[in-house]
Amino acid sequence: MTTLLWGVLPYVTFALLVAGLIWRHRHDRFGRAARSSPVRESKLLNIASPAFHYGILFVLVGHLVGLFVPESWTDALGVDAHTYHLFSLYGGTAAGVVTVAGILLLVHRRRTDAPVLRATTANDKVMYAVLLAAIVMGVAAKLSHASGDGYRYRDSLAPWSRSLFTLRPDTELMAGVPALYQVHTVLGMALVALVPYTRLAHMFSAPVRYLFRPYVVYRSREPRQWGQRPERRSRERLGG
């Protein structure tokens, strides 16, 4: 089971992610939008959408730093283990709570607005359930080891995550990981695998190329001197 969960499942997750993105790009390139409907309601969406998007962004950044930035790097910046734990505890918990609040508001909107509910697919429901479970389990795992320096996942989860890139996963590192962290990790992998097949795929539709496109130059069809206003055309009587 240890080999299956921590040595095989991560690569299955990655394969599903890549295959789904390729399929989506080839067959449903313009269907990756979030299918949002702000015209239906603006007050609740103006609260729920920013809460979810900003919350999940901070959650993602926190996971990337915690898993893929070695502890020696943060030590070199003068951030000791206790200070890092406090940032992770309070910052991660706050981001998780904001994200959960945003998800619950979005789900409430979908349940109470009939047209929006009809536009909700089965994949959306599964995505909301897995996403909510993953965030809640992560907050619970963090709070269950809040005292002292907390659980040192940077000695187990983090090096295991980095070992996946070498294609030689160190599954023994996950043997002593607390159950809440293990469940959170499995739910996280399930969420990553679901991304291409749900509305979460719209995160890959960001208009990044817009930042590097050439300027659009507008020119008039009528040649004129610099600073000269174009001649205004008046109505002409048609001869007959």
C-alpha cells in the first residue's frame, strides 16, 4: 500500500493531468471557461469569487513554498523553524478559511439560483466536494499540530515530493506522516487529476500571450498633416 500510494499514485495523477490537458486543448479548447454567470447575480458573486480565487492562490503558493523550497534556503534568509511554522500556521489557516468560505458561498449560489444550478454538471459537483475536503483536511492537519514548531513536514512530505522529480520516489519518508496529512495529500492528488476535466481547467486559459503581443497601431485611412483635424463631411444633395 505504501508503494501504491506514494510511489505509483503520484505518477498516475500526473498522467491524468497531462492527458486531460492535451485532450481538452485538442477537442474542447474553447470550453475551458469557468462558465460563470455574473449577470445572474452580482452581490454574492462579488464576495464569493474574490474570496475563493485569492484564497486558493495563497494556498497554492504556500504549498509550493513548503514542499519545493528546501529548509536550508529559508534558514539562509534568517527564517528559523519556529518563525516559519508561525507563518505557515496563521497564514495557511487564514487562506484555508477564506477559501472554504468562498467555496461555500459559491455552492450556496448554485443551489439557490435555478438557472445556475441547471448549468452545474456532475463533474462540477465532484470537483467542489474534493476541493472542499482537501482544504478542510489541510486546515485540520495544520491545527492538529499547532503547538511548538508543529509537525515538521519539511523533513518528510517535502523531500518525498521533490524525490518524485527524480523518478525514484522515497516512499519510506511517508511511513511516519500523520494520518491527516496523508489523507490531505491523497485528496490533493485527486484534485490535481480532476483539474482538466472540470471548470478548474480555466486556470490554464489565462491570457499570458497578451503580455508579449506587439502593439496594435491604429492608422487613419485618410492622409493628413500632423496636427491637422480630418475634414468633416457634410451631407451632399444627390442630383437627380
